[in-house]
Amino acid sequence: MRDTYLIYSTDAWHSYANRDIIGVGTSIPNCMKVIRAHIRKYDCDKLTEDNKFELEHYRQTQGRSAAM
């Protein structure tokens, strides 16, 4: 059985009412590809090294002001 990750764009507070699904991944590297593609497509802020660390270790970013 494979792990499945749902990738959401949320507000800065990660509230349930403001979640939009942007993709599904089967691994963390795959999820990072989906996130990078979303950033390019919608011209969002770039991921910082801190954002990458947070995604890989906490499975979310902390306090981003722009939609991912």
C-alpha cells in the first residue's frame, strides 16, 4: 500500500474553511514537484529553503502570506 498525500493551498492559519486542493502525491519528492508546478502556473512566491524544510519535516509551511 502506498502513502498518499493531499496537497492544499490554505490561508496563513491553515483553516479548514479555506482549503483548496491543488494536487495529490505519492511521495514527498513527488509532492514537491506538484507544489513547484503550482507555484509556476499561478506565479506564487517562490519556496524558500525554510519553506522546503518545513514541507519535508512538518508537511506544511508556516506563516506564508501568499497562496501556495
